[in-house]
Amino acid sequence: FKDALNEYAYAAELAGLDYKFSNSVYGLHLTIKGYNSTQIILLEK
């Protein structure tokens, strides 16, 4: 899954965003950190 996002992840890191995937008993957990105005772009991808 992370490999599929590499194209977007590099640009996101340059824009000051960071993301992390982790697993939990409820499924996949996604954490996004950075500027609020640009988080939605990464999340939509």
C-alpha cells in the first residue's frame, strides 16, 4: 500500500506533510501531520 503512494508521498513530504500507517484491532489507522490546508490533497489520493 505504501509503495502505491510513493509518487504522492515525496511531494507531500516536500510540502511539509507526514503520514504514518499502523494497524489496530479495528483495521488500518492513518495519521497525517502537517498543514491543514494541504492534508486533504494527500488524503484524497
